Amino acid sequence: MHFSSGMRDYKIIIIGGGISGLSTGLAFSKLYNLKETPALIIEKQKTVGGCVTTFARDSYRFDTVQIIPDVKNLLKFFDISTDLVKFDHNYANLYLVNSETESIETIPIAADEINFQDFLCIRYPSDAKKIKRFFRYCNRMHSELKFLKTEPKILDIAKILIKCPKILYNSSTTYKAFLKKFKFKNSEVYEVLDVFSSFSGLSGNRCAALLTACAMVTTLKGSYRPKKGFITFPHLFRNKFIDLGGEVLTNTEVKQIITENNTVKGVILSDGRQIKSEIVVSTADTRNTFVDMTGLDILKSANKKYAEKVKNVKMSPSAIAIHIGLDDIIDLKSFGLDTGYNVITTGRATHEKLFDEWEQGFHYKSEKEFHFGVISPSATIGGKQTLILHVVPVPSEKWIKLKKQDHEKYLLEKNKIADFYIDLTEKYLIPKLRNHIKIVDVSTPATYSRYIGSPDGANFDMMPVPENFGKNRLKSRTPINNLYIAKFSHGIWPSMQAGLQIADMISGGKIMKGNASYL
Ligand SMILES: Cc1cc2nc3c(=O)[nH]c(=O)nc-3n(C[C@H](O)[C@H](O)[C@H](O)COP(=O)(O)OP(=O)(O)OC[C@H]3O[C@@H](n4cnc5c(N)ncnc54)[C@H](O)[C@@H]3O)c2cc1C
């Protein structure tokens, strides 16, 4: 292979400047002096961040993401500091709607596990013991994480068998099945605890129990948002990486990953330039990485089983986000919206139904059955008043096609969908909301597909169902030598972990001693 880019040869090329790519770059800087060992991040957008960004519409600023657990130890590892606002009152509200009686019940989720537990025990006294057992169990399962290894050897496996009984026992369990094991008497307890599956981006009957339970434990220990918007993270990460000697190429798309004799050799950019690199780490959409950039045939000849898994991997759903700018008169705090995230739902069964319909390619919409997120970032970090309605799951195909084929109709449909969810919000949560709206901006699956580069608009890459999660997840060390995918799980914290995992694998354990996470 003749390389013709006019660029230097790299030790490592990272495809994608989202949190996983930037974290990989920073973790790599712990192994090598980047001024002597060239490292390059290639990002197809104008700026880094990927899913994690902040954008302006008129004078309003919106974050794409809303909430993170405590990432202080990871920021410390990366030597990065930023101001984070902690949700110290309620970290979320669950609004349970009875659409027949048009009544609504607000269940606050305290930003502290003990307070939340106490609240549940008082509200559901006949289930108090079981509720305590549930939290105890989840905490113990979470504490077992420290014994997991990314690439366990025989001795590690023996240790995991002894030290991680709860993780192993629940590794094939969905969160819904997991909840059932605690045999709560009051069905509302299931409704309330199910809210954590919404935060994991799936319905409880699909989401891996380990993911949801551990995400619950960590977010209840403390949840945050950056004071100056989520874009602060990628910007700080990028600046640090460049200061350390790393290079970042934005507005540049990788078209192909070059392999030779089952070993990665570099990448080809969409402008035809070829860049040589000893190691390539992709953080792009998993299917995109293998099907479009590497080629399934090449992957198949390296490892048939791995290629088969890629072919059948379930990708996560897409979403619609309705960004609303409001006047200064309305007081969103007075509606109790000064939390990290709120879910308004007609119940678990609705959430499951939405996913059943999504799997058939439909977006189920009914005034009688609905489930979506309502977030007011301005109520917690100040600034001009904003509200975001977040709808998951949404099938992508129709939106992607419509945007390409009939832009006018696409805009009309976007407005229609925004109206539907704004009406519900006005009816149940914020009376006279419409009188205060100044601007509305809607992101559809077509927006996400284009921005992230995910062919089917998947917001969270691989779907965290049990057969796709934990030990069943597609391995980060691919069967092609020196080609890695940084995919721990979705979320900002897991994306940081993904970067550390890759540097750890490359270095034979110099970052985390082979541990699966940096806790
Ligand atoms: C709407 C939404 C809300 C979310 N809310 C939260 C939240 O509240 N809290 C939380 O913790 N997580 C949240 N997440 C999840 C979290 O943002 C993501 O899991 C995480 O940011 C993924 O980071 P990443 O770097 O792995 O992937 P991405 O952010 O997708 O980054 C991949 C990057 O690769 C680039 N790329 C793709 N293909 C190519 C190519 N061929 N060449 C060059 N570059 C390429 C893309 O442009 C992108 O910048 C949310 C995600 C979405 C979409």
C-alpha cells in the first residue's frame, strides 16, 4: 500500500472526536509523549463533541445531553477541571398520568439514594423491607463491577465467578425481570423504579438489568450538569489533547479503514488522502465502522463469528427532541422543573408498547398513551428559559427519507410532532405554556443520523439489551490486528471509560490493570 497524504505517519488514529474519541486520545497521552509519538483524532464535523454539544437558536442555548453522574475521578485522571452544578434537591420527577381521569401524580426522585429510599418506604409501607433489599442488592451488584476485567484470563474468570455472583446471576436478565424478583406488592413501586430504564434509553422489558441498576446507583450518588453547557467537556478535552501534542483534524471524514494481512494500516479520507497509522480506534457508529469503513468480507475473513455478530447487532433507537425557548415571564421552577430530567408517562405498559411499535417501524402517538422526557436546563443553570421535550423511541427511516426527498413536508411534519407533545405538556404540566413560547427547534432522527453519522439514526449505538451488553457486547479489540472500537456503553461516563479501556488494552494494563472500569 502506497500512502499519499503528504501527512506524517501516526502511532494512533482515532476516528471521531466525541467523548469516546477524545477520552481515548487523552488516555493514550498517559502512555506516550504525544510530542514524540504522533496521535491524531479525525472528526467529520466542524467541531468536536459528537452527541455532546451545545447549540444556539436565536438567543437561546440548548444542550443535546442533560445529565451526568459523578465524573470527578475521571476528570482528575484527565487533569481537567470544570464547574459542575449538582442536583441537590430532586434529580428527577416522574409524572404518572391517568389519561382516563386526566389526573397526574408527581413522584419526586431525590438526588440522594437514602432520601429516595426513605420516600419510597413511607409511600409504600407494605413494601418497605423489599425496597430496602432492592437498593442493598443494587449497591452490592454495583460494587462487584470493580472485579470485572475487560479481557479476562482464566485466573480472572475464576475470581469473577467468586467475586461477582450478582452480576453473573443477572447478566442475561432484563431490568423488568430483575424488578420482578423483588416481588413488590404495590404495582406502583414497579412504575416508579421503572423510570430508570427511561434514563437508559430503553423500556424495562428490554434494557439489561445490570446497566439500569448500576446507572441508578451512580446517578443517585450524585447527578450533575456543567455550568457553562455540555460543550465545555469536549472543548476542554480537545484543548488538553492539543496541549499535550495531539492533533485534531475537524471537518474531515474517514471513508475507509485500510487493512492488509489482517492488520490495520491506516485510513482513507473522503477527499482521497491516505494516512498511515499503526493503531486505529473507531468511535464511529459500530455498523458504519465495520460495514462501510472496514468491509464485512474483510472482517469475516478475520473472524466469522465476530462478523456475524456485527451483522446481527441490534442498534439503539433514535429520538425527537423539541427545543423550546420561552419568555422571561414564565417561572419553570414554580412547576418543580428544577431537576435533571423528568419523565411524563401513562405507565410502563405504554413505554413497552412504544418500543414494540418502534420495532415494527411505527411511531405510536396517542393522547391516551404517551411517554416522554421534559427537561428545563435553565431552571437549574439559569440563562434564558428553555424547555426540552425528549421523545424516545422514534423510527428513523421515514424521517431520513422525508428530509432528503421533500424538505417542505419534513418541516411540516416536524411542526406537527412538536405540536402534539407541546399540547400534552401544556395539558398536564405547564398550563398556558403556548402563551410563553418564543421559538421551537426540532431535532429528528434525520438530524441525529447526519450529525453523528449513524446510518439508521441510532442515538446510543448498540442497544443495551442483555444479548448486546456486558460480556455479550461486541469486543473492543476487533479481530483485525490493531483495530479497536471504543464502545463500553452509551452515556458520557461510559464513553470516558471506553477511552481508558482502549489505552489499557493497547498497553497491556498500564492504565487500569485490565479492569473493565476506572472506579
Ligand atoms: C439526544 C441525546 C441525549 C443524550 N443524553 C445523555 C445524557 O443526558 N447523559 C449522558 O451521559 N449521555 C447522554 N447521551 C449519550 C451520550 O451523549 C453518548 O453516549 C456519548 O456522547 C457518545 O460518545 P461517542 O464519542 O462514543 O460517540 P459520538 O458522540 O457519536 O461521537 C462519534 C463522533 O464520530 C464522528 N464520526 C462518525 N463517523 C465519522 C467518520 N467517518 N469520520 C470522522 N468522524 C466520524 C461523529 O461526527 C461524532 O462526532 C445522549 C445522547 C443523545 C443522542
